[in-house]
Amino acid sequence: MRVNLLKELIIKIRAFAQKRDWDKFHSPKNLAMALSVEVAEVVEHFQWLTAEESNSLPADKIKRVKEEIGDVMIYLTRLADRLGIDPVQAAEDKMRINEKKYPVDKAKGNALKYTDLG
Amino acid sequence: MRVNLLKELIIKIRAFAQKRDWDKFHSPKNLAMALSVEVAEVVEHFQWLTAEESNSLPADKIKRVKEEIGDVMIYLTRLADRLGIDPVQAAEDKMRINEKKYPVDKAKGNALKYTDLG
Amino acid sequence: MRVNLLKELIIKIRAFAQKRDWDKFHSPKNLAMALSVEVAEVVEHFQWLTAEESNSLPADKIKRVKEEIGDVMIYLTRLADRLGIDPVQAAEDKMRINEKKYPVDKAKGNALKYTDLG
Amino acid sequence: MRVNLLKELIIKIRAFAQKRDWDKFHSPKNLAMALSVEVAEVVEHFQWLTAEESNSLPADKIKRVKEEIGDVMIYLTRLADRLGIDPVQAAEDKMRINEKKYPVDKAKGNALKYTDLG
């Protein structure tokens, strides 16, 4: 049986916002902004690290990044909920599109944007 | 039974990256950057809209936003996977922290940051 | 006489970084990340405001936004300097491109992206 | 004599927006969003590069990055103008604050945030 774990999270977030009378702030426009702010808090942890350092973060740093990833997930889930979008379904559908945009034989080993693939 | 639907998505993304020999590009540092770029593609759809307009998007716009949300979910899932973090668990843990940072009686009806709550 | 005021700023930023032995952190890649983080600190001030509220910020909020705009300007200037780009010249050149991408008769009164202009 | 070159740019941007009847879209809130979107277009050029690669971009890439930096400068200038802020002055004032937040003896050679400096 396929259970959508995110459903429980969505319900918690809805209750959280409702109790605080925050629905009025949570237009998709505002939530998109908040999402970008939370992502920047993830980025901040990595900005001065080398790629190698980012591959082996110490435990206390992982803990802090985990909190920021939690916030990103919360706002992403909330935004999707407000738009009637299932974010996991959206990701699975997009994976199928990406399979076509980035065919293995052309994309292998390079990081070109699909518009720059030969 | 609690099934993590994201698990299937993670496995698909891993296979997608491996087939294209993209693991070498997918350091947490680079993935955090890519995540921020994808979020900006969500934001772009909302930048000139009023809050009201963002609350009632036409169907074709929803379809385009859904694709961008799919991309955000893909990179968020991939980043979390690379760091050994479960993003749904991270969100649930963060919700508990937010409950304390934003007590209902102080946060109700306002959008102050927790550091500015009286 | 045309004097580039930014030149003085660039020189100060260079000295600031050099004294702290930070040149090694200031690759264009890292500076682009830092720029995005600073911009998010601007965005944060506006995320829950209405458009109207954002048009008439109280003085203490202007003061805080000004600091964040200062940081954005610093990183933008530093990034451009590292790439040998004059940011004011880049803006003027881009204005000329934008004049063509958004002809007055087609763009007037709407906020469509140039790729969506009829 | 100290001439603010940005002043000319500001005047051009104002005329550009006015001719297209875009002032109504250019609330500080919306401009902050647009600024974040433009910065992501800079970031996109760097997301899969190594730090070393970002230090020696080929000429055609520099050209494309320059256009994006132009857009960032345009929106930053426009946002600041809407708020009555001089962005170069804001940067110079912020440099003075940063001098204190990051004293040379504590900040030298490390990239710790000021809140994490010992």
C-alpha cells in the first residue's frame, strides 16, 4: 500500500498556521518568498566550503543543516498544498520530463543545460 | 504501516544521476546552489502578481508552477539524501521547534520573526 | 567628468578581504552563493508584507533594509571585480538589450516575460 | 568632485519603467523578488563548476554572466531608488559595520560567521 507520509505533515502545518491566524499571510506569493529565504539559510552553510568539505560535514553542522532543510520542506509542502499540488507527484512527473530532456547518451559526464546539449 | 513515499523518489533520482555519471557534480554544496536556482524559478512565476492573483492561478500557470515545484522537490530530496537526512523527518522535527519559537499567544495574527516577538 | 564611485568601493573591499586573508574564499562561485544569501536577507524583510506596506516602510525598517542592500552591493561589486566586469557598465549595456526585448508597444502595462510577448 | 555614476543609471531605469507603465508592478516587495530571481541566474552559471573553473571562465561565459550581473545591478538600483536608499552609500556604511563585526585578528584566514567568532 502506498501511503503519502507528507499528508500527515501537511495536516500539521495547516493546524499550525490556523492556530496562529497565519492563513492570511500564506498566499502562494508570500510562501514562494519564504521558501527562497529558507533555501538561502541552507546555502549559507555551504558558501565558503569546498565541494570536498561539503561532502563530509561534521555532525554538529549536519544537525544545523537538517533544521534548515526541515524549514525548506515545511514551506515547500505548504506552498504546494495552497496550490493543490502534490509535491512528490510533481517530482515524479518532472523526473519523467527530465529523462527526455537529458538523454543518457548526450548528458553523460557533462553538466550542460538541456538547451546547450548538442 | 508508515511507508516513506519519498524513498521511491530518492531511488529514482540516484539511478538518474548514476546513469548520467553526475554523482561527481552532486556535492551538497553544488546541490544547495541548484536548489536555490530551482526555487527562483518558482518565485519568478509570482514576482509581478498580487497576493490575490497568486491565490487563484489559472490552470496553465498551475501546470508550469507544478513542474518547478517538482524540480525543487527533486533537488531537496537529492541534497538531503547526500547528507543522510530524511527531509520529512527534518520537517517534523522542525515543526516541534517552531511550536516553541512561535507560541500561539504571542504569534497570533502577526508575522513577526521569533527574535522580534515580545 | 564621469567618475566611477564604485571604484573606491571596490578598492576598500579588496583591502578588507586581503587583510583577513579571505581572497582564498572569494572564488566567483562562492561569491555568487554569498550574493544569493544576502539577497535573501533583503527578501526576508518583505515576505509577509503587502505590496502597499512595502511602499511605505517605517524608518527603522528602512534602516535595516539599507544594511542588507549594502551587503548585496558589496558582494555584487566584489563578484564583478573578480570577473573583471564593471557592474554599472553591465547594467547600462543590459538596459539597451532590455529596450529591445521589451518594446514599449508590446510591454506597456503588462508584466509578461519577453518570451511570452505576442 | 565626487559624481555618482549610478544616478544616470537610476534615471534611465525610471524612464524605462515609466514608458512601459510598469511603476505599478515595482513595489519594493516585487522588486526584492525580481532581484532574487536575477541573482539565481548568476548562480546558475556557477552551480556545477569547481571553484577553480569559476576563477577562469571562458570569454563567452563571462559575456553571459555579465548580462546577468547587469540585471542584478538594474534591480538592485531600482529597489534602492524606490526605498530612497543610495546603494553605494549603503555599501560604504555597511563596510564600516563589517570592519567591527569581523576584526582582523579574529577573522583572519577563517570564514566563520561573526556570531561564531570566539
